[in-house]
Amino acid sequence: MGDDLIPPSQLSSANDDLNPLHRREAIERLEMTHLDVLVIGGGVTGIGCALDAASRGLSVAVVEQRDLASGTSSRSSKLIHGGLRYLQQFKFGLVREALSERNLLISQIAPHLINQVDFLYPLRNRGERLYAGLGIGLYDLMAFRGSNRLPHHKHLSRRQVQSKAAALSSRSHKGAIMFSDASVDDARYVISVARTAAQFGASILTSMKVTNLLTGNGRVNGAVVKCLETGREFDVSCGTVVNATGVWSDDIEQFAGADRPRVRASKGIHLVIPKDRVDLETGLILRTSDSVLFVIPAGKHWIVGTTDSDWQLDRAHPAATRQDIDYLLTTLNQILEAPITTDDVVGVYVGLRPLLRGDEEITAKLSREHAVTSSREGLVSISGGKYTTYRIMAQDTIDAVGVDQGRQIPDSTTSKIPLIGARNYEHVLGSANEISESSGVPLVSVKHLISRHGDRIDEVLNLIAADESLKALIDEDLPYLRAEVIHSVRFEGALHLEDVLTRRTKISIESWDRGTDSALLVAELMARELEWDQSRIHSEVEHYLKRVESERSSNTQLDDQKADTSRLAAGDIRESFA
Ligand SMILES: Cc1cc2nc3c(=O)[nH]c(=O)nc-3n(C[C@H](O)[C@H](O)[C@H](O)COP(=O)(O)OP(=O)(O)OC[C@H]3O[C@@H](n4cnc5c(N)ncnc54)[C@H](O)[C@@H]3O)c2cc1C
């Protein structure tokens, strides 16, 4: 890794295990001490702010109403990219900044979590080769300025395309351009940032909802929080509240008296399709009438997305309609030799983009840039932005906290802080064979673990050394080990069954049964750690099964309103305890 990184000896010695003990201690801290910063929202932006603040020496806690990354940050296209289509909108600054972040994240900050992905951009006519070639050439050039590690684009003939993408019908293209970008498991990334923030002393609290803000002397100076596990409410005192709640941003602003809406929610859905259903060696990017469609490789699957439409219903449970699904399949089928049908779709997920409000009617044209604002002293809000640029967003936000508090705080150092698991990743990867031999865990599983835990693979292997049965798979068709369930609770803050099935793993969208067959096994493993009795195991499983049923039902509805109603039928497991 680079020489300019912060050496491990300069890290705080705080424990980075997110578990029930961390939670208990964090609640005590929130009740007893005055914090420099209270961050609301445990998505990539809020957790990024916590790391930025803690690593500058500020005392900080994050409160998240549900689970880490349970909002938009687990439902994105999972690309760490400059956004080729923003070049078409002449957003050169945004693209340059995002490409420079992409290069930093893939080379230094999280090389274990971020992977190169290659895309084919099929050309519909010969004239497009020049136009698209210039655009993609400019994209590469901008990345080059930011010390690019990814290969440059290549022009491919029709025949070359056929050998890389046999699934494409020969009528659908006149050759293609191949270029490279990067992808990430978005939920896993947030959890790694959260543990890194904890390493610097940040408190990370999930199932903790802000129900109001506190004020004094004309400033916001704290918040009322409600624990959704127990129903208990208490006050938290702090210097500045950071509002990093994505599509919920305006709710927090309203607590402070602001009434002008600033964020608009735009729905995007994705389909998950097994790799063997579409014969491609690389991803695809296709131009549509007002946006683009991606086919992105993700392990044993393709992710196909996305859509872009206004959403004004329940923000915690956005739903995909039959119409959304048909749109993606129809668009993709226009270029495939053998069409894909709904029977080929393993999973569907939906996210809401927190877009800055503008005058544009069509959400695809609204800005992907971010804005840091302070409508009232003591409250700093960060809205808009992209996953890829979360680190810059966090840096700008904590700079604004310094201004709000009228004090000089050290500059951000997050560009020099590798996430946990990153430092000795290359070395661990090079030792995969030896690790497999010494631990008795199959090589394929060792590689899977390294790609998710980096140099922290020992945390999982130690669990297996203590209990051999934990090296078995949860679902025979997916790579996740039973030990990873225990690890999710002991190290990664999972509190409920759906936290493990949908965010610590992606079993809920990668298995044909959507995780229902694994639910009882996973709940029983979690019960060992969280001291659940039979009735609690039963209620966790029941709730999960209901959630899957309601999701399936919403996918067959034709309009948003009906799909939302179907989706809401399951309720929220967290609210049911409070
Ligand atoms: C379909 C889609 C595809 C995308 N693809 C990409 C991509 O490929 N690349 C890219 O760079 N970006 C992408 N994005 C954008 C990116 O995902 C988002 O910008 C990013 O995840 C937003 O993160 P956030 O932390 O701001 O919001 P969120 O992840 O939504 O986090 C906000 C959190 O605040 C919590 N919260 C709300 N109210 C309260 C309260 N009162 N108390 C406590 N907690 C509260 C919520 O529960 C939530 O977890 C995509 C977005 C969508 C929707």
C-alpha cells in the first residue's frame, strides 16, 4: 500500500467490533456525555461523516433508525464510477471528481472491496463510433489525470463483440467500445467504513431513531432519540447535528423549523439474474431514451438496472411494480438473441435517489451533485451526491461543522485511511492457498472470505477453528459460510434476521427462494449470539417470510400505489419491538 497512508500506530486503539456490547456502551455515552457531533443516518454519507469527524479528533456518534445501509446505500447499482452519462450532460467537474475518488478507493482505501468491471458499449450505427469513442476517450483521459489503474478503452469489431458477448443479437450492433469502471458490494462497504470509524472512537448505533431536535440559545444543540429495540426515548446533547438522512433529509430540517423541501426521491429498480441466463463475458451499458441501462457482473449474477421515476410513497419500503420490471426486460431484450423473462429473475431490489430539487420535471436530469447547507445554527445538512463521492461529501460536511462551531479543526485525512481489511489485503490474497491448507477451509471459500473481509479473514477463521460446523455453507448454491452469520452479529452490528439475509449477505436477492429456506438456520445461528428464545426466533422468521411474500406480491402490481400497499403489509420488524 502507499507510503503516505496513516500508519497503524497512529490509529486510536478503540475497539472496532460492532456488537451488543458496543451498542450498550454507545447508549451510555450518548446519555452521559456532550458530543462534538451527532450524525443522523447510517448510510454511506452519514457513516463517512462519522469517520471523517472521528479521524479529525472530534467526539462523534451516528444514530441510524434501522440497520446500517438499510436506506439507499444497499440498493444502488453498486458502481464506483465517474458516470459516463454525466459527460453527456457536460458535468465535467462531477465526473472528474468521481473518477479521482474511484481511483483512490480501488488503489488505497478499499482494494479488497472494489473490483474492476469491464463494460461493452454496443454501437448502433457506424457514426456513433466516432461520437461515443470521443466521449469514452475523454472519460479515460479524465481518469488518467487521477492516477488511473484501470485499462484504457478499446474499439471492438462486430466479430470481436460476438466472441465476448454471444448473447447479443448480431442485428443489435455494429461493433462496440469496451471500457473499464469499478463496482462494490455497497452494504458491505458501509459496514467497513463504520468499523473503521469505530476504530477512531466513533459510536455507531442502529435501531435508534431521531424523533426531534433540541434547541437552546438559538442553536440546535442536540436531538431526542428513540431506541426501536426497547421504545425508550432520551436526549442527546451535542455541538452540531449532521443531517445525513438521504431522502428523509427534509423531515429532519422540519424539526428545526425549515419548510422548503430540498430533496426529491427518485425510484430506481434492479433485477438480479443468474449469470448462466445471459451469455456475456463482460458487463453492458446501453443508451435508452432518457438514461442508460446497465448489465453489471456481480459474483454469480448479473444486475440489470435501472429506472428513474418520482416516488412519493413510503420511503423505507419503496416497491417495484410489474411495469418497472417489464420496462427493464423489454429494453434488455431488444438487443438479446434469446429473450429473458420474469422466470429468469432471481431477485428485485429498489432504491430511492436523494436528488437535489430543481426545476427539471424528469428526475433523470436532476443534479447528482451534493450540497452542504445550514438552515439553522447547530444543524448541518448534506444532501444529494453519489455513493462514489461519499468521502468528499463527508469532508465538506465536517469542514462546515468547524465553521458552525467557529473553531479550527484539523484537515480531513480520510484520503490516507484504508478501511479495515485493506492494509495487508494483497499479502493475505497471495497466501490464500496456505490459509486454505492450514484452516481446512476450501480455497474457494477462503477467496470468498478475503473478498469480503480482506486481512480481517482471521476473525471468521477463528470462529471456524472453535466450531468446525461453521465452515458449512448457509445455502448450497451461494458462497456464504455459517461462520459469517456469527461474524455479522459479533463484529458487524447485525441485530435482526433481515440484517443478515439482506445486507451482511445478499441471500435475499441471490437465491431463488429469496432466503426463505435459509431463514430458520440463520435465525438459530443468530440466537446463539443474541440469546434469543424460541418465540423470538419464530417472530424473526415469520416477519422475514411475510416481507418476502409482500415483496413478491408488489412485483405483480401495475402501479406504485398498489405495489406500496403490498410491500407495507409486512410492517417493519424494528418498529414492532418499540
Ligand atoms: C437505483 C439507484 C442506483 C444508484 N447507483 C449508484 C451507483 O452505481 N454509483 C453511485 O455512486 N451512486 C449510486 N446511487 C446513489 C447512491 O446510492 C446514493 O447517493 C447514496 O447511497 C445515498 O446515501 P445516503 O447515506 O445519503 O442515504 P441513505 O443510504 O438512504 O442513508 C440515510 C439513512 O438515514 C436514516 N434515517 C432517516 N431518518 C432517520 C431518523 N429520523 N433517525 C435516524 N436515522 C434516520 C435512514 O434509515 C437511512 O439509512 C444510486 C442510487 C439509486 C437509488
